[in-house]
Amino acid sequence: MKIEIKINNKKIKTESGKTVLEVALENKIDIPALCYHPDLKIKGSCRLCLIQVKGKKNLTTSCSTKVVSGMEVLTETSEIERARKINLELLFSQHREECFDCVWDSNCELLRLAKKYNVEINRFKDRKTKYPVYRFGNALEFDSSKCIDCGNCVEVCHNQGVDFLETKERGHLFQVVPSKKKDKDCIYCGQCVTHCPAGAFEAVGEYEGIEESLNKKDKVVVFQFAPSIRTIIKEGQIVAGLKKLGVDKVFDTCVGADFTTTSEAEEVVERIKSGKNLPILTSCCPSWVKYVEQNYPEFIPNLSTTRSPQVILGGLIKTYWAEKEGIDPKKIFVVSIMPCVSKKFEIERPQLKISGMKAVDYVLTTREFQRLLKRHNIDLETLKPEKTDLGFGDPSGAGIIYGASGGVMESAFRTAYEKLTNEKLKDVEFKQVRGMKGVKEVEIKIKGEKKKIAVINGLGNAKKLIDDIKSGKRGGYTCIEVMACPGGCIGGGGQPLPTSEEIRSQRASSLYQRDKKEKIRKAHENPIVKKVYEKLAHEVLHTSYNKKGKGTVKKI
Amino acid sequence: MLDIFVLIFELLYNDRMEQKKIIQKNKKDPFKLMEEQTAFFLAGNCDKCTPCREGIYRIDEMIKNKEIDEKALDDIFFVLEETSLCPFGKKAGRSLKTLMKKIIE
């Protein structure tokens, strides 16, 4: 229902059901809101989004107040400013500042508000200086001395079906801690990083280790960049920036995705024919794979054995390309720029080695790459776009859409359809699997036979589906794509902050636009795939999995 | 210990009661009383909202260190009463404020 309200004496037409904060944000009215995140429930814990509603005695929070017709709201009064300033000073007293090394970089809301409200950051002594830093495996770090107790990380971890982060009472104060329960483990999705307003979470080595990828003077340094990175920086600029940094060669991970698709589609065809290990579960997302290995080991045979795009391309660089160029593969140092924190964990999996070598030696998140450029004073706007190096050619459109939820499924079916029917697929777009919906269930007709597929983003949704399959509530699926992060890799834990469904939708849309422009839109039609796929060794394309115990949690 | 619970109950549910009378009734050192009262609120709050969690912690810190910063106290009482998520924080602010006023007097 359309209603009219007044904010700061300005008439605003809106719809009932919305909160004052949502209406204010839509109308570019600045209300500070640290614990508010559009992906999460309203908590009202930071007490900064205060407003004065005419007729009400006390201040109230705009995040939890729904608009009603005729409502009159003030967002900036001396009383509101005073309350925000004091609450910010109290928040700063529990947040140890380490601004030079923060994932929010120069985009920090806490600092912006400190300036706006003339906050005395050190008015109260930091109470958390002795709080520990926890390291989860080799991928994630949680610095509890920066935590402002908003609870966003605990909620997003719960939404992911993981429940590794929990709130425990220590003394008289509650604090966020990693779970000690045996069956709760971090899957390194990094959604805590993207939903923490205080920069308390970061990837391991972010940003202390970023130079490591360049300081390899005796090595040929080869970079690859994932499909989702181009939703943040244009491809030509990525390559130009890397060349300016002194990188020897730059390749596109989307080419690796074309190999992954071709192999995965083959697996789909084989499994449909044999009727074994169905539904086939995608395995590009290392967080999802880890989750299955730990929580649903009975589903390990269902996981596709095809390696992920970065690992396949890394393997190709150290085998096919090294041989072609006459380079000793031991002298090649492969670095991946990924939208993901979990890829740092993936490259350490022993099953992914190629002739005893790691397929990929180092992973930088998108944020780390941006920081690396900044540290070297490289302004991408001033650089002429460059093309990736020769060696693997351009990817197909199918490889590019891998970054969005549904992308892997769409790519695989563009190929699998042709392999199953021996017919040319005219309309390559499977739009039913696109979009931000957490669970997309689609039936596709192949040779008159219906195939039921599911596409899932957000691990919590996958947990529900797998539990339903186990209990027999749902079934009959041929393929299931799972991406742990909301929206797929474009919403990954390594992407720049902030994130929201709107931002993720824009990123996905840019990938589909790129796909549309490509002449070749099927992975198996990519010339490099046609040329070398059949000759590739099994170990370049496939991997194995095993039941896993709980990963390490170290206090630093 | 019963004294303090009786006092807090009275403070929470009988706002108009005069602080002076309560203190006289309990015959307690007001500083000690304040320490017990903040300890109660510190233990009893849910730690969810900033003013209640951090504000009461800071009051407790001042009482324990016997270093009262009047301006800081006034600010904390203001956000406790005006911006706490639930009545617990709002009432904590009011009762601690009246008691503290007595101590400072």
C-alpha cells in the first residue's frame, strides 16, 4: 500500500511494510547503521540508526521501526547526534584499530562516522586488547579484539548451515568464539568477512603476504584470474595491472572453466548412462566439497571428480604450457586471483598435486589484488588495456558465466545436451537456472526425457536439500550445483566490501552480458579444449575426496 | 546479598521511590552499594546492545577504580536511558544514575 511520510520535513512517498531505515537509504538520507545488513535479520544492537518519531518520547531505531502513513521522522537532532557520538565512542572502546591492514580499506563506516560525529576514538580504554586472534586452517583469521559484538558473523555462519561461530559467556561478557564442538567446523566461505562491519575477519595473509606472489625472482611468475574478478575490474585492466607489477604471463581462469565444463559434462553423460552416483554434485566450490567431506561423507561418491577451473589451469600451465615453452615446471610459480577465501585452502589439498608439485602455488583474493596494485601505486585508469598472453586463447562464454550461481550448470548443460543428443543446441541460454534465488529447481527435456536439476547458492540451502534427499522428502535429481556463497562466486568471501543482493545481481548480470558477446559460447567448442582435451592426463582433470575430521583452529 | 536484590527490585519496579530512603534503609556504604548494583546489571544484561553492554562495563570500571568521570557517567546514563534496546538497560541507567548522584553528593 502506498503511503506518505515525512523525513526531516520532506514528504516521501513509499510503501507500507518497509522500515524507516530502508526508506531513508532509498532516498539517500544518511542514517548510520553498523549492525544492519540487507542479507540479515534486524538486530538493532549497535544503536546508531536512531531517529526521533513525532509523538514518541524516546529515541528509537530506524532499522526496527516500520513506516506508517503520516509518520513524521527526524534523523538529525542535537539529541540524536549526542547519542550516536557516545554509542560510537563505546563501540570504539571494544574495537582495536588496525586501519592500515583492514579489509574495509578506506571504505570503513566506523571511521566515516567517527569523523562525522566528531568522535573521540580513544575516550575509553580498549577493553579487548588481550583478546585472541584465531586462525581457521590456512584460510581465515578472526581477530576478536576488533569485534564489536554485532552478531552478524554468528548469524551468517548459522545461515550457511555451519554454526562454527557462536556466542559464549566469558566472565560477565558474551563474546564471539569458534565452536569447540567436534561436528562444527569452518568451511572457509568467508561470509563472516563480507558481513562484519568492523573488519574483525580476514583471509590469512591479508595483506601481509601479498608481496610473496611477486618476490620470486628465480621463477616464471604466471597469474590467472577467476571469472568473477572481471565483475570488479575489467579484464584488460587486470592484465595491464599485472604486467605493470612485473608478472611474466597472465592467463584467464575461464579457459580452465571450459576444461572443467567439458570434463564435468562427460561425467554427467556417463553417470546418466550408467545410472550410478546420481545426482552428480558439482565440485568447483572448495567450501562445499569440504562440507560434504565432513558432514555428508555418504555423498562423496556423488561429487564430480573434475578439478576446479583454477586447479585445472594451474595443472595445464605446469604440464602442457611448460612443455610447449620449454620451461622446467618447477621454475613456474602459479598465482590465482580468486573471489574466494576457500581457494587458499583448496590449493593445499594433497590430491591436487601434479607430478608432486602444487598445481597452484598461491592465491590472492580480489581484495588482496586491489591492495597489491595500490601498494605499488598502480592506477588502472591510466593504463592501456592489455590482452591475456598467448598460450591458451580466449575462453568461451560458458567459462565466463561460471562466476554466477547457475553458471556451472548452464555451461555443463550446453555441452552435455549436445553429447547426449548429438544435436546442435540452438538456444544456449538456460535462463531458468540464473538469478539470486537460493534454490532453483528446473526440469529439462533431453531426448524427450525429463531431467530434474537443482541449483543452490548459500550453503544453508544446500544443507536443507541434502537433508531432504537423505530423509526421502525430495529426490529424483540428475545434477545439483552448489556454491557456498550467496549468488555464487561473485558474492565470494574474497570480493571487495560491501556486499548485498543488489550488488551481487549487478555482478552476475555483467557476466551474462559478456557471455552474450562471445562468438563461442560452448566450452567444448573452445579451440584449446578441442586441441588438447583428449590428450590430457587423468591427473590434470580429475581428483579424489575423502572423509575429513575437524580442521585446525589456532590461537595466535 | 538479599539486600541488593530487594533494592534493585524496588528500583526497577518503583521508580518514584526516593533513593535516599533506600540507602538509609540498607545502611550500606553507597560506593559498595553501587559496586554491587553495577555487578548485578553487568551479570544480568544480555550484552546485545552497545549502551547496556559497554556502558555498564565502563561504569563498573569507574567504580572499581574509584575514578569517577562525571562527564562520561552523564553521557553513559543518557545513552542507557535513551537508546537501550530493552527496559533492562533503560532502568539500569535510571537506577544507577540516582544512586550515583547520591554518591557524588
